[in-house]
Amino acid sequence: MALWRLYYHIIWGTKKREPLISHEIENEVYGYLIGKADHLGCIIHAIGGIEDHIHLVISIPPKLSIAECVKSLKGSSAYYYNHSLPNLPQKFIWQEGYGIFSLGGHQLST
């Protein structure tokens, strides 16, 4: 078994920065992403955001590229939101791209 300690701060937004993550679905959005990350073998250490973007502090195992992880999280979550959440005001779409920053383990507590 490999030992890995890789920490990333990843940010991505909704398409055209539309305010799609309302307070009413926020917990559902975060819960889905945490579950999907777990399924991929990733660990979400923190999650949050506002109506038009999301922040994750995540550990991604070396067997999975960052791009594959983000693509899976964004793609499957948009599909899930559009097919499972009632009364969305419009189609849920994430903006292309993302921002990513590496973190050291000592930065997690700050």
C-alpha cells in the first residue's frame, strides 16, 4: 500500500457565474461531491463556496490525475443535479476549467 499526503485547493465556478448553488441545495451539492470523491479514493478535507463557485481542499491519490478527478467531480455532479434535484431554476452547468493550488499539511489547520 502506498503512503501519500497530497493536498490541493481547487476552485471552479458555475457557467457564466450564474448563482446556481442556492442555500436550499447547498448541502445536497456538497454531500454529492464528498460521496463522489470518496468513491474515487479522494479525501475532501474542507468544502464551501457561494452561489456561483465552490472551493475544495482535497487529497487526490497518485493513481488518479488531478484533471481526471476534477472532470469526474464536475461532470457527474452536474448530471446528478440536473436529474435529481427538483425545481432547479435552470440547467446546472459548471464553467470550463478550474483553479488549483497545492498545500502543505501544516496549512490545513489555518
